[in-house]
Amino acid sequence: MDVEIGGTVGVQAAGDPALGYDAPDLRWFVFALFFIFGGVTSLNDIIIPKLRELFTLDHASAMLVQSAFFLAYALFSLPAAAIVQRLGYLRTATIGLVTMTAGCLLFIPASTSATFGMFLLALFVLGAGITIVQVVANPLISLLGKPATAHSRLTFAQAFNSLGTTIFPRVGSALILGSLAVVSASQLHRAALDAYRSASSRVIVHTYLGLAVALLVIAAVVWSRRDRLREVQDQSATVRQALRLLGQPRFGLGALCIFLYVGAEVSIGSLIVAYLVQPGVWNTSDAVAGPHVAYYWGGALVGRFLGAGVLRLVAPARVLTLAAVGAILLLLLSANITGAVAGWALLSIGLMNSIMFPTIFGLASEGLGSRAAEGSGVIATAIVGGAIVPLLTGALADLSGSLQFALLLPALCYAAIVGYGLYAGAQGRRSVGHSLTS
């Protein structure tokens, strides 16, 4: 797909990849998209303990919240990439925002029916909208500047994603977890239980209604700018062609690492509240532990702003390797000690996570050129790791009776990312050596 911006033919149309697309105003627009879908996604970590209490769920069942949400990535990422190829970036972003709005509105019938399945449906539709927006945002921010600084620019954009994931959990915790009643759902039966669930879930509805209004406003603004990018759409793109990208080892392994990274990140974020309230950790309540989810995502915020600068100086593959090693060490520390340090070690993994998604995405996507939207669709499909790994982690916690033992699964995910960092780094060194001897 060729792009023309502000009357100037884009780099692909001009045949000079070194120039990039100079559109600073659009970069800030994409930063806003990262903020929105990051913040809405992080609210899942707050909803999980609320729904776990309302429906008396075990850890594995509660993780169905993440499974329903992230399943959308598996089903809608490649179709979203095809829509981008046909309609363009900004029109597709509008479709995603409207779909997110529909998901928010579905919380109304979910609360009225007071059934866990309806909440999962609402989260699935919300996830579908976020999938579409993310498929747009990742390649677009990579295109809006010089290819040489794509890693740094994508990491900086992801910092706005982290800003959303830092702010939303704190606000959501006050609104949602702060309303947890003294009465336990397990003490009620039939009509009383249904009435309690309906009344207690209204606060979730109010939160998502506010989001729906905001999303509609943003969708209207995006639609008004739909012709800002004058794109020549590629009508020949197919899902099969996109999947062929997996045959390229660096891209295929990168997509696998996105699957594992998102799975590990979401698993840890989803367990934070339950982990911190344990007697051997902080021995506190959900309402007290809930706001601390913001520190996990806040670490990613700080790390991404710092990482945007570091990645201009240090090879991305090396930074990725060191960050993944750091995550493993913090997991081992948290799982093998008790008290306050165990909790803060787990929360600190957010700092290690900070550069992983944008760096893996950038390493996997280098050289895709006009196939950037297809590559983004495939990689976004891999985000379904957020549906599968947390469910397995929750099941491991239930089977072992230990959240600490369940951290072994995210640690294995990070170990695979260490391997990818070493592989990409070795490839980069071979490419430099080849260019010097050519």
C-alpha cells in the first residue's frame, strides 16, 4: 500500500526508503490510539478480582476474562490487516473505535442478566475493536518517520500505551474494586444472589459507559481526518499471503515471541491482586492491592520512555535479551522469598517488559516494506497468547495450590525471548559482517 501525505508522495511511492513519512501531527494521533487501547486492556486486571468475587470463580475460571478478550486477536487480526489494505489506516481505525464502543455498551445487558457469560461476550467484542486499532497503530507509527529510528519511535509510542495502563487501573480500582461489598456472593443463594450480582456489577457498567462516550467522540475525530493519508490501496492482499510471512525465520520466531511475551505479561498482571493479598506476601485486601497494579504498568511506562533513548544507542536485540533475563531473575526472586520484597519484585517486572513488545515487533518486521500491514496482522494474531498462557498459568496455580509455582510458566516464556534476542543479535552481526566484506 503506497501512501501520500500532505501532498508529498510517500517513501514507497518515491522509491527511497531512507526518507520516511514526515507527518508529526499524525504521530501524536497514533500516540493517542496507543494510550486508549492500552488503558482499556489494563482494566481487565481490575475486573478479574471483581468478577471472581461476584461469581465465586477459581483462578483458571477467572482467567477466562483474558481468554475471551485476547481470543479476538486470533480471529480479527488478519481480517483487520485486509481491511487496512482496502480502506486505509484511518478509516480502519474508526471501525475499530466504533467496535470498542459496542463492546462497552454490551456491559449493560451483561449487568442486567448478571451472568458471567455475558461479561465474557462484552469483553470479546471490546477485544475485537482493540485488535483492529492495534493492527492500524503498530505499522503506522513505524512508517511515520525514518526506518533507522523505527525501533525507538515504536518504543516511544508504546510508552503512551503504558501511560494508559498506568492511569486506567488506578481509576478503575477506585471505581470497581472500591465497591466490593462486605457480603460475599458465596453466602447468598438464587434470587438474592442474582440481585446482588446485578447491583454490584452496575459500577462496572458505569465505568464502561463513560468509556463508550469517550470512544465515540474519538471515532468522530478520526473519521473527520480519514483523508489525511492519501493511500493507494492494495486490493490483492489475502490472508494466505500474509501467513506466508511466517516462513521467514526471523519474522516467524518474532511472532512466536509476541505470543509468549503477551502471555507472560498478561498472566502476571492478572495475578497481581491475588498474589499480593496472600498472607506470605502483603496480607492485605483486594481494595488495597488493586491500585498497585498501576505500578506494574507504570514500570513499563518509565522503561519505554527511557528505552526510546537507549534503543538509539544500543542494539535492539541486546536490549531485548537483557530485559528478558531481568524478568526471569525478578520472577525467581519473587517466587522464592516472602514479604514486601516478594510483591515489589513481581511489580518490578513491568520495567523489564517495557521494551519487549515494540522491540520484538521491530526486529520481526524489519524489511517488510509495503507488507507492513500484513505483518502487523500476523503479529497481532500472535497476541492471542494473552488468551492462552494466562489460562494455563491459572490452571497451574489451581493444580499446584501455589501462585508462586505458577510463575514458572511466565519464566519459561521469557527464556524463549532471551533465545530470540540472541538469535536476532547474531543475525545482525552476520549482516554487518557481510556488508563489510561485500
